[in-house]
Amino acid sequence: MKRVTQFAAVCVVCLLLTAGCTAPTNVPPSSPELTADDVTDTSALIQGHTDTLRSQPFTVRSTTTIRDTNNTFTATINRSWRVDPRQSVRALAIRTPTATGDAPRSYQQAPERISAWRHGNETTVRIESDTGVQVRQVQLLNTSVRLNRVLHRQLIYRYSTRQNTTVETLTRNGTQFYRVMANLNDTHVSSNASMTLLVNQRGYVQQIKTRQTVAYRSGPRVITETVRFSRVGNTRVKPPSWVETGS
């Protein structure tokens, strides 16, 4: 294993570029591979991540866990996306929240499941709650299936400043990856933040892990998030039955 540690300004660049890690399939053999130097170039990493995943279908799954520091409640939000970004864009997103303990009302009253289907710029949302099921057409900006959101570009961009960064090179099943770990600078709302990225040489983020303490009016909460990209080039995206039936 090869380890490179960088600090100060170099840290910032390093973290941003290490966001992609699963080797995409159906990529032309001539596609350039990322080097250890490439993953310290923020613009190159994010561009490679975006270009790779905008050219072929892929699957994304994320889990966000929210706890108060006294451990009186836990809220978990699971999300998944199946996306074919080629014309016309097709995507299916599903969000399922759960809450245990003395969770705030906003978590307890959340719908049991929210599904969104996109075909081109037309989107349909299905909301399941204890009062029934509702299906309706919505504007694209009001859904979770916008490509930039699905690619989690904002999550990558956010970590542009850090206290320190460590980059490791590792091999799994004959494929080389770059793992980036960093402690992040405190802000006026978050502290004790850290981030780990797994980046594939092909140029996209396979996994992003974050942890931070966020200040709320009701008290601090510890938020952890894991995002994984998979089945790149092999994801099948079909409309769910409720798009046609409206139920």
C-alpha cells in the first residue's frame, strides 16, 4: 500500500478529487486512467465523475443517520436511484425514512415512502403514508431525480477545505483504487466533520462517507452518510406500474 499525506492547500484539492471509486463498465479502452496526482486535482476528479456517469446507466444508494448526542432518538433515511442518463433521461428514485425513540415530529410524520419517476423532463411522484397513496405530476425542480443531485456533486464540492488529507492506493480484485481520508474544518453549523472517498482509476466516485456534528435549535445532532455508486453500465431502468395506473 502506498501512502501519501498532504496538508494545507493541497488537502483541499486532494479530498475533492478522490470522490469516485467503482470502475465503470462499457468505458472505451482509450479512456484515461486517473493517477495519484490526478486525484489531487479537484476539477479533474469532479469532471471525470460527472462525465463517466452521464454517459451510461448506474445505481446509487445512500443511507443518512441522524442521532441526538444523548441518544434519545435515531432517524434513518434510505434512498436509492436507478438512472439511465442517455436521451431521454429515465430515472427512478425511492426514499424511505424511519425513526425510533423520542424523534422530533418532523421525522415521525414523514411519509412512509416517496417514489419519483422521470422520463425526459416529465416527472411523477408517488407518496405513501398512513392516510393512503397519492400519485401526481410535479415539476422537475421539485423532485429528487435531477442528475446533479443524483451524482452528489454538491456533497463532493462541499469538502473543498480541510485540515488534513491522507491518500492511499489500494488494490481489490486486481483493480486499483484511491482512498482519501480527511478531517474537515469546522463551520458555524458543523464540527468534528470527516470524510472518506473511494475513487476508481476510471474517474468516478464509488463511495463517499461523511460524519459530522450539526447544530440545531433543539440541540446538536450527529449525522453520518454513506453514498455508494454501483452497476455502472449494467443498470436497467424501467417505469414502475404505478406510473401507468396512477395508484
